[in-house]
Amino acid sequence: MKEDYLVLENLTKVFGSGKNTVTAVDNVNLRVRKGELVTLLGPSGCGKTTTLRMIAGFEFPTSGKIFIEDKEISTVPPSQRPTTMVFQNYALFPHMTVFENIAYGLRIRREAEKNIREKTEKIINLVGLKGLSERSPAHLSGGQQQRVSLARSLIMEPKVLLLDEPLSNLDAKLRVSTRLEIRKLQQRVGITSVYVTHDQEEAMTLSDRVVIMNTGKIQQIGTPQEIYAHPVNYFVADFIGKANFLEGRVVGMISKNKVEVDVKNKKYEVFTLKDSFSEGEKIFLLIRPESIELENKKPNALTGIVRQLIYLGSRMIYEIEVDKDHLTVEITNPQEHKTFSPGEEVSINFKKKSLHIIPYEEI
Amino acid sequence: MTGTQRKIREITEQFRLIWKEPLLFISILAIFYFLLTFVAFPIFQVFKTSLYINNKLDISNYLAIFSKRYYFQPFLNSMILGVCTATIGTIVGFIFAYALTRTTLPFKNFFRMTATFPIISPPFVVALAAILLFGRSGSLTPYLTKIIGRYSIYGLGGLIIVETIAYAPTAFLVLYGILQAIDPALEEASMDLGASDIKVFSTITLPLATPGIASAWLLVFIQSIADFGNPMVISGDFRVLSVQAFLQITGMYDLSRGSTLAILLLLPTLTAFFVQKYWVSKRSYVTVTGKPTGAMIKKIEWYIKVPVYTCCVVFTGIIFLFYGMIVYGSLQTLWGVDSTLTLKNYVEMFQVGKDYLIDSLTLSTVATPVTGILGMFLAFLIIRKKFMGRGLMEFISMLTFAVPGTVVGIGYILAFNQKSVLFPFILTGTAWIIITLLIFRNMPVGIRSGIASLQQIDPSIEEASTDLGADSNITFRRVTLPMIAPAFFSGLAYSFVKAMTAISAVIFVVSGKWNLITVAILGFVDNFKYAQAAAMSLTLIFIVLIALGIIQLIVNRIGKGARTIEIVG
């Protein structure tokens, strides 16, 4: 597998001039491997779409460079780039049939009509649009339009496939099934893809690696597991999944990647990605709701008072007050556990392997 | 339940709803009465008159259409003129719209304002300028004669030039809206798939704009053949329907023949209108929502840039030349004889034209607010309410878009010079006939801006109001009206402009007591008093600009960032 198939180097995009400048993308560095699907994930306005549009060539970087297979393409016009894009609103040509839409790029490339026909029919079958090739896009369902859009991009055999929130116009159920299809198709074709979304679940299920962005900057790059289990900062931890943050202090390093911390006068040994913390440094202890167990009150344990409980069938959600902090606790399979009632005092157990610390930030 | 039963239930249901709101019910009845009396009835009168000769039913007028030169020649001429103007005007309008939405043309605002300027000026001013420039003693005539030999500006050629300048802006506005509404992602997708600039244009932009181009063409076609002012001034021996109908009625007192010519004029405009409305617009791929999508602007190759920019500069230059000529002409002592610069025309204009000006201002000021409110209310009923006859109401109010002023004018003198069951008063010779004519002729402007802005407002906002206990009228007053206020005022602005610059219909209903400045200007042109006519036209343009400025100020104050809606047609 080649390491650096698509490379973004110090990519920056500034919009506007004078007083009203906005730095949409701020010094982004990213290396995408061949055949990999990388998701750009972040809240709206984080610069993910602008980054994608720079890869496609619709925006030119203010500074920085873009390479595909070691060839710099930063200023190559979009029509000459080996990338194709699946648009958020699909951007199907309304005056052309499904077939014509999909064949459009090949016709522009002046391939032989026989080739075009073969390839187009093949891809129409691949994406499951058989029998619809003479329809106009207006007479297709949202999911079908989405497939046409995907087929139109795939047929060009681009070096990099770009997807700009392709599922956001579908209803929830269709979104789930389509994203699995996209993933399967992407793996089958083995196409290098950059996928933009603001839906973390989508990012988690689809991606080989996830790039978390905020205010134009990359916060973290990693596999879905890394991102969830070992977020590097408050933003990532808070953005991905639910998280409880407890303020604490570093007691000392135990070994590399292992540190002892003091939280609410209790000592914990915690794994960390950052290999140096100074003694006495303020940190956040991060505990996911599902990594907490509740027990009857015991001496010497961390205790709290149940404030609220919500029964969701497969899960029970507790809101526990600890000093002035609130913890959200999620108990799966609640039938197997004791149910505590509001006002009850409980002792709180953290599952050791799931603990994680991140640098302290003023919130 | 069968279809008929369901239908009956629906109707009774609608009726029940309306019955619960008597005020709404009365308003609907009143509006129907007005539309019937002041829109449908006059047109019916024209048709009826064309079928009577010497008070006897006689269809020989229609039998003569293909055999008598005085019918088919003007018809043919009008068609030729309409087709030429529409074609050239649409091309110019498209190039302008393309330049403003897709290229990096500098000074876009300047070009847009210049290109739309002819819309707010009285139509025949362009013809007047053409005479001042290229007429028998025109400023440029000696130079042009040296180059192309003897020529005459009077006739088809001159008319095409003049009407293109006057109506290309209409095409521009339509196409500007269309090109702005085409989703830039489509062009990006095409480019993304490897298409060059020219390919993007020929495979995406142009096909998507085609219905818009057809619409623009048909609208200019309608305006061109319905135009009265320009042909009156510059058509020479080239006879067109609108002018011939006018001459038959005011010169020969042949109401029957005049009405027949008016009907001949009405048929193609109506056809074009319905083709546009019910055929072309259904084929449109883009919906003009009034919300610009921020069309993609990128670097354009020089071989596109050079001709497009040249066309824009040349057309803008021509507009400046023509209107500049009006300024220059208005300052000459005696046109063609003594070109010493003087202000005496303005003095004379105020002595002679003061009364006309006051009449025009008075009548327009009375008519404009009524036009605006009526138009908005109609738009509200059409878009938001369900009642029996809603389709008919929409149809009649649409109809007024397409009916040439000449037909309306003739209709009004035929309908209101005697008492009738519908309207037991005689209006002819009064101020009221001019006011009602202005109201109902310009009402479409208000309806259009109303519909456009209502469609952008989520009905749930109004539903919330009714949900909280307000009836339709209160909802309209307290919720809808404030939201559409900017559109309302820009509708007002355009109604005022149209009232002040109207000529084709009002020329039939003016009287000794109540006259209008546009009619007076035409009179000056008729008597070869070009300098005075120019001075008066300029004053009129100036007044219109001031009025627009005032209304713009109001809109800016009340409309928080709301877009004014451009009105076409």
C-alpha cells in the first residue's frame, strides 16, 4: 500500500479581503493512502467542505499544496484533475436521462460510443439501477438519484473519489443502508476516497481513518477506535460520542504512556497518548458513560447521588451528582443490574482500561 | 367515494370555510366584480364591436383579414417586427446576463443599472433619441450618410434598433434570474467530469437556460408588438397594428375596424403569453426562487471574454448615446436650425406642460397605492386561499399581463362611454377612467411581486397565526403584510413608474380636462418640436427617478435585508 497517494501540504484557504477575512482552512496536512477511505468530520463551518473543494479544484488554495501520486495539482483546473465528486444535492443534470448523466464524462472524454455503452451499463448494474437508464432524474427517488450521482463519478475511474455529505438528503433509514453500500462498493472497487460529513456515526462506520476538524484546523487523525478511545483534546472527546469530564491533577508518570492522576481525591492509573505530563499539571479525566459501573454505597469509594434515571429498554441512563459535577452513566442490559432510585447514594466504579486523560482547557 | 362526490364535498367544505369568514367572502366577491368589470368586460366590448358594422352583426371584418391589405399588412409587419426584436433582444439580453453572472466583468453594478435603465424611462424616448441622432436633421446623420449612403431611420430598421434598446432589458432580467438560479454544482459537476469551459456552456448552461431563453423571447415579442409609442414616432410608412388601430379610431372614427385590428393584435400576444405560461415554463429545469445561488464565477478564456465584454460595452455605450442625446437635444434652441445651447425649452416646457405634469402626478399618485394593495391582496388570495373560482381569478388577473395597452384603451372607451348593467356610470372624460385604467393595467406588477414574495414565505408562519386565533384578514394584515412589505413597496415603485410612463392605453381615455404628460410629449414629437419633447421626457425621467429613490429609502428602512423583487413584463 502506498503511503502518500493523496497529500495535502500546509493547505490554507482564506476568504474575503480587508477586515472581513475568514480563514476557512488553516494549515491542513493530510496523507491519504491508496485505496483508503478518509472522512473529514466536523461541525458546520469547520472547513471540511472547503478542503474537499480544494482537492476537487473548485477552490484554489491561498497557500499550501495538493499532490496526487507525487504530482502537484494545486492549480490544475477541475476538468483536468483525476478526481470526481459526489455532490451533496447530487447535481444531476435535469435535462439528461440517467444514462446520459452517467455517460456524460466519458462522452466529454470522447471515448468510443461502444465503450461508453458497455461501461455505463456495467456501472448501472453495479449500483443497482437496472431498468432505470432512460428515466429523467426528476422521476427518481432520493436514493436512486444518489446512486446515479455515485455512478457518474465512479465511471470516470478517478484516482480520488470525493464525496460531499452524499447522504444528508436521504431519510434516516435509507442513510444507514446506503452508507453500508457505499462502503462495500468503495472496498470492492478499491478506490481512494475522501468523504465529508458532519454525522459522526456515518464517519465511524465508513472510514478507515477519520480526520476531525474544527475552525479550519485538523484536531486529530486516526482510526475510528483511536478517535473514540483516545481523543487528543476536549473538542474531539466532546464531539465524538458522549463523554464525562472530571477535573484532576497529575501525580506523576509511572511509565511511558502511563500516568497517575488525582481526581476527587482518588488516585487512578491512566493510559495516555501524550508521553509527558508534568507533576501537578491540571488535566481532564475522560470517562465514557458506558465505562462506569454503579454499586451500593461502599466506604472509600467515589460516591454520588442519583438525580435522574431514564429507561430506554436496552439501556438505562443515570444522571449522578458527584460534588458539583454531573456524570452521565449508561448501563446496558439493565435487567441484569440493580436499579437505583433518585436520591439514593451510590458508589461509582470506573472501568480501568477505558479511562483516558486529556489536557485541561477552560470551557 | 366517487370522484364527483369527493369533488362536491371539497367544494362544500371550501364554501363552509369561506362562510365562516364573511369579510373574506365579501372581499372575494368584490374582487371578482372588479376583475369582471374592469378587465374582462372592456376586452369583451372590443370583441363585440369588431363583430358589428353599423350596429348590425356582421363578420365581414374577419372575412376580410386575409383579403384586405389594411388588415393583413399591419399584422404581417407587426409579426416581422416582433420576431426580429425578440430575437436580437434575447441575444443581447443573454450576453449581458451571462457576463454579469458568469464572468469577472468589472463594474457589474454599473452595467446592470445601465442595462435596466430603459425599463424605467417612457418607451418612446428611445425613438425620440433615434430621431435626434439619425433623423433627417440628426446629429450623426451627415457622418452616417457618408459611410452607408442615403438612408431613413423611419421604418422597420429604425424600429428594430429602437425596440431592441427598449426591450432587451426585459430579456436581460429574465435571463439574469435564470442564470443565477442554475445550481453552480451542475456546472462544477460537468467540469469535474472533464468538460472544458465551452463544453460546460454547450452541454449544461445553455440547455438548462433554453426554457428561460424561450420565455425571454416570448416576453420581448409581446412587448414589441404591443408597443405603441415607438412605432407612433418612428414607424414611418411601416404600418403596425397598434398604431393602425389607434389611427382608425381617433382619426377615422371607425370603431369597428379599429376593434378588429385590436383583436388581431390581441391574438398573437395572448398566444405567446399562454405558450410562455403553460408550455415553456413547465419545461423549465430551474425555479427562480429569488434566492441567488451564488453562481460560480471563474476565469474565462479570452475568446469568450473579448466578444462578450465588447457586446456589453457597445450596448451600454449605445444606451448612453441615446439618453445623452435626449439631454443634448433638450438644450438646443431650435432643433436642426439653431444649435445654440439654451434652457428656454425647460421654461417653455413648464409653461405649456405644467398642467399635464400635475395631471400625470395626481392621477398616478391616486392610482399607485390602490394598485399595490389590490395586487398584494390578489396575490395573497391566489397563493394562500382555497375557494371556488380561484383558478378563474388567477386566469383573469394573468390575462392582464398579456393584453396590449391599445386593446385595453379601446376597450375602456367602448365599455365606459355608456351606462351598462355591470357599471351604471359613465366614466369617459373623467379622471376616474384614467385612474381605473392605470390601476387595472398595472395591477399585474403588484400581483407578481406579491406572488414571488409569498412563495418564499413558509405557509406555516401564517398557519401559526390562524392557529393562535387570528382570522384570514387579521393574519394578512398582521403577519403576511409586514413580511411582504419590501416587495409591496417595490411593487408600488414599479406601478408608479408604469403609471407615469404609460401611453398606449391611456392615449384613448385622456380628455381636455384630464391629460397626461406622455400624451403631451407625443404631441410635441408630432409637431417636430423635438427639443421641447426631449426636455419634457427628461423631466419625466427625473421625476420617476426621484420617486424610485424615495421608495427605495422606505424599503431600506423597513426591509431588513429583504430583497426587492424585479418585475418584468
